[in-house]
Amino acid sequence: MSSDTNSSRPTVLLTNDDGPPDPKESPYIFGLYKHLTEHLGWNVKVVVPSSQKSWIGKAYHIKEITKGSYFYPTDPDGRGEICSESRPLKENEVAEWILLDATPATCANIGIHNIYPNEIDLVISGPNLGRNSSSAFALSSGTVGAAMSSSLSKIRSIAISYGTVIHPTPTTYFEPAHILGTKIIDHLWKTWGSDEYGLKNKEVDLYNVNIPLIEPLLSEEGLKIYWTTMWRTSYGRLFKALPGDMPSTPKVNPAGPDSSTAAVEPVENATPTKRTLEFKWAPAMEGLIRPDNSSLVEGSDGWALHHGAVSVTPLRASFAEPVEGIHEFSTVEDRIWKVKL
């Protein structure tokens, strides 16, 4: 690696699931990049999907040939030129980024192992447009998926998301969120936690950070920050059937149910027929976005966001196992099933 894990200036791979800078779909990545590079002085490489890839989890491309291009963001908004070949920077261009026609997890893995092999000390995925608190959101999130993918390569990883509360989100909240997010990332890097079951050096595999974009960000006191657990949640219907007279490619909001862009009009849940087996993404998640306080577990990420606080959740790159006590074994023989099937 380019730097020791105790170094205050790691080489970072920055990725996301919202794609290159865009005021509606990916409004945050360029601002965080500027803070990481200019305020912390970190060496930041960027490999992101070429288009919106929300709600895709930790999926990889395995049949497709992953193609890429070079992107040259400019001040002040990160818009820039896309080129098929690498070239020197032009005036006002701040860096050379890489766009891949791929999922977030694919971008992270290719960035670590193919584009910048043996260089990356830390992967930062985000900032996501919308929260990734609770298991229902996190297990579906491309942002968390990229961080999970990277931690499985034994690279320290942080997923960071900006929770949408006000529609549209005031742009005055962006800079305070970047400042706070950068401080949290810097603190986590310098004080990385331990976990005896961690994949690398008994360290925490990854952290999931959620910052709500709310008015107290602008105050001198700022937001409280809590160490949290993940709120275990579920969801039901995610799709609606398209009536026969609806277009087969309806306009949907690709950033998911918690984005700051305007929601599309609901489609009546028509009964599908043999002629119209067509469905559109239309998740019913009011209970997750605006939960009743009685349903929240104190100390969970959902509880923290509900109370206007930041959540920082240490995670393991594994499927969770039941807590001790459900099955107790004294010897290997105790693990043998004593039932006939």
C-alpha cells in the first residue's frame, strides 16, 4: 500500500451509487472530494458508475464487459468533459476521474485491484443522496454495497449517506454536511475500531454513516453524533402493476424513495392480465422514512436520524448470525443434528 494504516494521509478510493456530479441525481460527491483533498490533504482516486445505480446492493457485473471512460470535473459544480482516453488536465479542471459502466461494487473492486492495485488504504462510498439507515435500506443500497465489497478485499471502508428530510434540500446544507462528514471520516480513519472477528488485523470491517440534512447543521452547536446499531426493518410491496394503457417504460425516480427529487405520481395498482405483465418501481416505505417513534429501537441508526442526530454504525462484512444462546455447543459432537429427516 502507498501508506501505512496509521498514516494521517491515506490514499483513498472514492466511489458512489449516484454516478458523476449532477445537481439532481448526484449532488454531493464533488463537494466531499474537494474537502478530502483540500482540507485533509488526502490523495483521492475516484471511480464511479457512469450513471445512477441506486438500490442495486452489492451486485457485480459478471457477463458484461465493463467499459470505462475518463471524466474531468471542473469548479464550481463538478460538471466536466468525458473522454475515451486519458489526457492532461485543462484549465479549471481539478482532477481525472474514471467512470465505469458498472455497479458500485464492481467500480470499487476494479478500482482496488485493477486500476490502482496495492495503492488504496481506504474506500469511501458516497455521499449517497438519501439515508441508508436500517437494514431494509442498507441491504439494498449500492452505497453500502460498494463499501461491503471493499471490506471483503480487506480494505477499510466507510459508507456515508446524507439523509433527505426537506424537499427540496436547501443547498446551504451541503457545505456543513461536507465539513461534518469529512471530520467524521478523518476521526474514524485515525481511531479505527477493533473487532476480534474482523477480516483484517481484528479491525472493524466497515462503518455506515448517516447525516440528516436538517437546519441544526447550520448552528454553532451542530448535530449530535451517536454510535449506533442497525435498526432491523422490513418492507413489503416495492412494485405496482402497470395498467394496460400505461407506457411500458414509465418515468421513475432512479434515486430511490428517499431522494430529494420530486416523487412521481402514483400508479393505480392494476390487476395484471396475460396481456400486461408489466410492473413499475413504486415502493411503499412511508413507515421507514417517517417511522412512528414507538417502533424505533433506542440506540439504532433509525432512532438517531429520527431525533435529528448522526448515526455511525460499525458493521461486519458477513451475514449476521443469531446471538449466542439460541444454539449452544460444548463440543463438536453437540453440533450434529439429532433428528431424522
